[in-house]
Amino acid sequence: MSGAAGGDRVGPIAAITAGTGALVIRLAGELDGATTPVLHDRLRAVITTGHSHEIMVDLTDVDFCDAATVRLFVVLATEAADQGHSLRLWKARPHIVWLFRQLGAEFLFTDG
């Protein structure tokens, strides 16, 4: 699985790639109240289809993230865990890691 229709970007989702052990979802741009509903629907669909037990969200190309998005990731990680999956974040820029840390959600990050 790669990207959305023909690899075109859908909202904040730049690509979805199934690897050998994990499903990697690469996000890009600004994650805020305007993008959270699309992100919620797409990520929940990925979690419920159960293609991979490990879901990694790559934040390399994310420029901005707000508290609503942090909450969304906490909710989705909890839902994933309830279904036997793990949802982890990685490769975030320092200011985004800082926000997660301030809101007590740094546990979502992996060192990978």
C-alpha cells in the first residue's frame, strides 16, 4: 500500500507504506483543527483494518502541530492498543516534540 489514489497526497497524509514489520504513515504540513478530522478518519481506518500490529507515524515533514492533534494521537494510540496494535510517532522536529512533552504525551515517541 502506498499513498492514496495513485500516490496523491490526501490531506496531511503524504504516504502510507507497508514494510516487513510495520506500517509507516508519513505526514506532512500543518496538523491542526482543520486537518484533524481527515487524519482521524484515515488513521482509525488503518488501525481497524489490522494489516500490521505496528503502526509508525513519521512526522519528518510536519511543520506545525496543535494540542488537538496531540489529543488525537493519544486517543488513536489507546484505540490501537485496545485492538492489539501499537501506534508510535517518530522523526518529529524539536518544537513538536516539545509540545508533546508539555502535554504529557511524549510516551508516544519511539527512538527509531
